[in-house]
Amino acid sequence: MSASFTALPAERLLKLGLPKGSLEQATIELFRKAGWKITGGERSYFPSIDDVEIRCALMRPQEMPRYIADGTLDAGVTGKDWIVENGVENELEVVADFIYSKVSRRPTRWVLAVPADSPIRTLEDLKGKRIASEMTNFSRRYFKERGIVVDVEFSWGATEAKAAEGLVDAIIEVTETGSTMRAHGLKILFDLLESNPQLVANPAAMKDPWKREKIAQIERLVIGAMAAESQVGIKMNVRHDNLEKVIALIPSLTAPTVSNLHPTPNLHGEHWLSVETVISEEMVRELVPRLLASGAVGIIEYPLNKVL
């Protein structure tokens, strides 16, 4: 990794890691909404970005924390779980939590699961048993801290199937909804760790004023893009005598913006205004009929890229 950056000027360059794999497309789309266009990821581990001050590297989130900790990368988006797995929690600075995943906008969970007909009910029941997981370091520490001797083996994939087929006694695996576990006839016994993507940085990079500000720029805009995903803008025309009852219906991040469509009443003596605000997308279907009934017309709904 280090050699890939040596030919590039370092004083005004942020070396940024992005997760390759299941979070790759969701992350690239999030950065697009935040204002950065990233291209070429499918063909290269060093995709292009339309910002000469950033050099991107795509890598597995399982490995990225080590490269940020040793300074090969200045910052990156990786999972809290892989920071814990690599044991570098004290060697990185968490800049922000980015709550998103390949399926939803909620954290993922690392859980301990066993076959539905397993007699295992407690952690102590796992003494001497075989457990499969990709998070071997975390799993071993977890049981060692509780004084329970288990055999933890690394799983290269299809972890749920290994428990379902009786190859192991239990698994420690990541899930969002638990549906894959249920589909394999497994039951979740314990939640062990909650995780989500995090923007983390090397402490030395955070001591550099320029890099710190560049990382802060990424933090602000990406968080703004995530906030916008559940919000929409709405705009409507309202006659002056209906304004108060329309505004009373509108929940908003701030007070609605109200502006005159015309400085004076029209030929019919009507004074019309434009009302614009930002609301939760899930409220639109309930709110719009009530706005129409209160005299709003010409209602426009539009998507947002960022809410800052």
C-alpha cells in the first residue's frame, strides 16, 4: 500500500480509505450526494475522485483499520467491528459515526447463534465447543474475559451453513434483520457487539491543520447527505388569508420560508405567497391532503442532496 502513494505530493493530499465489498456502492453513492464523484472502483483499488486533494484507496474494511493506524492512510470509512477486531481502538481517532449499511440505515449486530434444536442456552454451555466466525480475535477475547474455554475457528464464508450442517456448535456472525439466520434454521442467543461504519483518522493526520480541516469537510457533508435521505423539500402557493392555518400544519427543521409572489394583490384582490420548507419524507402522504384542504395549491415535492 505505501508504495502506491510515494509519488504523490503529501502536503495537500488526504489519503482516504473506502470500504470494498458490501458497503462499496452505498458509500460511493453517499459521497456522490455529499459532493464527490468517485469512479473506476470496479477496475482499480485506487478509484478516481473529482477532488485533487483526495487520493482514494478501496480496501476490505477488515484490513483498513491497520493501514490507518500505521499512517499508510490518513483516514477512512470502516466498520467499528473491524476496528475492535484489529485491536486498534486506542490508535485511531473516531471522527463520526456513519449509520448506514447495504440494507438499511441502522447499525448491524454481531450475534451468537446456534441451531434451533441445539441444547445450548447459555454462554457456559459453550465450554469446549467449536465456534466459527470471521471475527476470531474479538470472539476469543470475548470468551477469555468470561473464563470460558472454547475453540474459535476462522470462517471464510457461508458461516450460517456450517452451524446448520453441524460442522460447528455455534457461530458469531453479523446480521441486520436476522432473516438469514432464520432461513438457515438458527436461533440468536446473544447480541455481542453493535457496529456501524465510522469515519476514523490517524492521530498524526488530525494534528495536521490542513488534513484535520479536510477530514472535517468530509464529515460535515457526508452527515448532511445522510440526513437528507429521509427528508424532502416541499414548496406551495398559499393565499394570504390561508397562510396561518397552512403553516400550522407544517412541521419543519426551521420556520418555513415565506415570500411574496407579488408585492401587491392581484386583480381579484388576492395576495398570494410562496411557502417552502423541509419535512420528513414519511410525512408527505399524510400532510399533502391536509395542505390542499387548507388552501395550499401548486404543491411541489423535491429530493434533497444534503441537509446541513
